[in-house]
Amino acid sequence: MSEADGPITIAWGKEEIVVSQVARTLPEASDVDARTKLVRAGLASQAASLPEDAWHALARACAAPGMVALQLRQPDSRVNRPGSNGDSIS
């Protein structure tokens, strides 16, 4: 670890907080396709209700928008899940 990547101390009221492993550079810009997937997944999600502009802002702010898109994807209704055909789950 270089000295530039070492811990920093932040004053928080009367206390000090030591934060280790602070990256001093921003990650590379995310891929346009990954950001588009996040926007589409967000708009299709029943779990989150944001306007399209908000999804675009969120996609630009994420270091890994493709991962967020995966979390927002709706479950595939064709997947056979226990109990989905009326069977009880024991």
C-alpha cells in the first residue's frame, strides 16, 4: 500500500474516525450499455418507483451499474420454483 492510499482521519463532532484503504482516484466511467440496462431494469422494477431521469442519474453515479441492474431484474416466471405449481414446500 502506498502512502497515498493509507488511512485518513475524519473529525466527526467531538470524535475522530479513521478510515482505511481510501482510494484517491475515481473509478473509470461505466459502460453506456451497462447504464442503459440499469435504466431499463429500474423502469421495469415493481420494487422501485423513480422517474426515468432519476434512473439515468443513478446509472451515471454507480461504479458498476450492471450489478445494480441484475439486482433489479424481475424473476423469470418460467423458472420452476418449489411451490410454484401448487405443490407444498416441506
